[in-house]
Amino acid sequence: MTRLGESISRALRLLRQDLSSDELVEALLAESAVRRSLDLSDLGPAEQAELIAGRTVDVLPSVEGLRERIESAGSEGRPLTVKLGIDPTSADVHLGHAVPMLVLSRFQRMGHHVVLIIGDVTAKIGDPSGRSSDRPALTEADIARNLATYRDQVSPFFDFAQADFQHNSTWLAEVRLPELIGILAQVPVSMSMQREDFRTRLDQGQGLSTAEFIYSVVMAIDSVKIEADIELGGVDQLLNMQMGRKVMEITGQKPQLVVAMPLIEGTDGTGKKMSKSMGNYIALSATPGDVYGKVMSIPDRLVAPYLRAWTEWSDQEIDAVTARIEDKTLHPMDLKKVLAGEAVAALHGVESAMAARAGFTAQFSRRTFGAIGTLPVIGTDSAEEAVGTVLARTLEFTPSISAARRIAKQNGLRLVIETGERQDAVPLAEDDVQRPLNEVLTKALSSGGHVSEDVQVFLKAGRKVARIEST
């Protein structure tokens, strides 16, 4: 049995047991932590292809073609050259960005040669995929800053020390006009016009630069220069990666295979992809408690897709544990807590994951906020400020008034008063959002607004909670 097979067998034994047990969950997270760095070089070509394909939307031209390419490279005594292009166009990094890195890590641990192409030339054009308008060019300083942020935050999911970093300016700066024209002359315009975003922008009379129009061709030259066997990227990059196959064929090379990854759905369950602009993301720089809490807020239907996207769990393990939910031998909440622990453990370690689990249990299951020592604190200097203003600063609600009003309307904005083991919740109305905190507090407390050592008061907005200091 392979090392991966042995790990799956151990995990399956754990998954058949009581997943509400802290001790068992910790053992499961520890097994997952080991698997994230597990040597996969003992897998055969068919097993490698299956492991990669199981986490993709599509493999072009086929999964069988991937197996054959792995087998062919092995017979030649060489690893595959696997390419991932990174255009450092933003410093915003979230769990959605980790999805391709997990698959890239698998290739790396199988013994293949991973090349990360830093698009310091293509980033100045800007990937037009999904854009509704043209975008300003980035400076050299922008690119360097964004790259440093990306590498630092994604490193828990991928061993950058074992990767081959290449800046595409190394060869693109040397491409002569006759060479570029020779390639462009053999690329039909129809390939670029397959893009719905291009057609939409032109129909609406919006800007579309010539640089954007040839972006995919320039990106394809990267594949030619490194002689890529495989290019990996999000499914939104599918047309760009197919252009790589075309240009490699034009230049007389064996076309690369394309491994297209899913775009992860956001935490709000609306079906839209995870993004900062939508506010439905989990930042890789978030604290363990924030990561855990945000995972716990997702709809139950996203648990299985997130397990596939973020973890090294096999389909066999995911199918086994979801079957337990269907036959009602496992509560969905217990599995969601395991998923939340997996996300925290990947970013911060198993110990932090278990601490976040304990904190969540104290905060939302036992409902005793006073036992939590890491809550944000609302100081006495905030007493005269409006509740909405306090929420904006302490619990990061933006915009403060509209977000707080929406939560109040849903009966989710409350003052929680704890006296010993007793807890009373006082709902706040929409109008209370603009009232001074001290006024709202005085109205809620029968003791005239005084918070003694025996009485603790918390401001709860949705799932976010802050402790109010004694006044």
C-alpha cells in the first residue's frame, strides 16, 4: 500500500467515530497536517492522474492524456514541467487563491518540476478575464509589493522553496517583433473573440486595448519558453491556457495539457465566487478565531465542496463522511466544525485550530461570553459614540450604519447581559444604531447603566461579539 493509502485508511477509521469529540478531531487534524507534506512519489502514473483530476473542473485533452504524459516523462527519466502563472495584480489574498496551490503541491510532492511564472510583463497588461472594462497598468513597485504579499500568505499551502521562480520579463523582453508577428499571423482572431467578456465590452462600447487582446498570446509564449508539459490555473483561465496549446503547436512543440481548477464559491452561499469585493471571502491573514467563525457561518451545502477545495481529504473520505450525514449518524454541525478546524490548522497549525474550536464552543454553544478572554473590548471612551460607530471600529462593520441597521432589522443586534451563569439578551432596534452607546446601555440595564464585577455586558452583532468595559 502507498503512503497515501495508509494515511487514508487511518483517517477513515477516525471518520467512522464520534466527530463531536475534541480528542478525535485533534487526531484527525494531525493526520491531515501530515498529509499536506506527504511524499507522493510512490504513486504510479494512473494514481497520479486520478489524484490530480479529482480536484479539477477539466483536464484537456483528457485525464487519460495526463496519465500518458506522466508515463512518457517517466520513461524518459524526467519529471513533468508544471506551470502556474502568477500575475501579481493585487495584494488581496484569500482561501480561494489557495485552491490551485494545493494541486500544485501534489505535483511537487509527486516529484515533478513546478515552475511559477511571475508575470512582471503580463501584469502590466492586466489579465482581462472577466473584466468589464480596461484597467490601469501596474508599476514595478506595485508588482513587487503584491508578489511579496501573495507568496507570504499562500506559503502554508505550498513549498515555495522547492519551486522554480521565473519572471517572464527574462524572455519576453527579448522577443523581437518579427517573432511575435509570426505567431500572431497563425492565431485566428476567432480564438480571442470566443471570450464573452470581450464581446460584451465591445457591444457596450467600452474600452478594449490591443495589449489586452493579445494577452493570452503573450502568456502562451511563457509556456513555449519553459517547454511546459502542463499548465494549471482557474477555470476562468481556460481560454488563456488553451491559447498556450495553440502557440506551442505553432512553434513546433508538443502542446501542454491544461488542468483547470474550480473557482471556489463565496461564504455567503449566493453562488458567486469568493472575492473581497463581494465581502464573501476568508482572508489568509485572518486570525484563527475569524477563520473558524467564518467557516462556521457557511451554508451546510458548501461543506463538501470546501473539503475538496481546501484539504487533502480524498473523495473516498469525503463520500464516507457525507454518507453519515445522510443516514443521520453524524450531525452536519460536527462536520462543519471539522472543516473549520482544517482551515485554521492549514494556516496556523493544529494547536491554534483546537483553541479556535474551544473558543467557538464557549462563545456560541455554551453561550457564555464571559469565559472568552480574547474578545474585542469596547472601552469607556466609546460611551458617547453611536452604536453604529462603535460597531464600525470594534467589530469592523462597513458601512457602519447600514450594516448595523440590517442586522438589527433581522433581530441580530443585541446587548447580552451575563450575571454568573445567567444570560439575558436585549434586542436593539434599528433606531438604536444611531443612539449613543451609553444611552442604549442605560436603558437595557435595570441597575442604571452600571456594569459591576458580577454583571458583564456584551454587544453582539450577528456572530460578532465585543465585551463592554465597566463604566
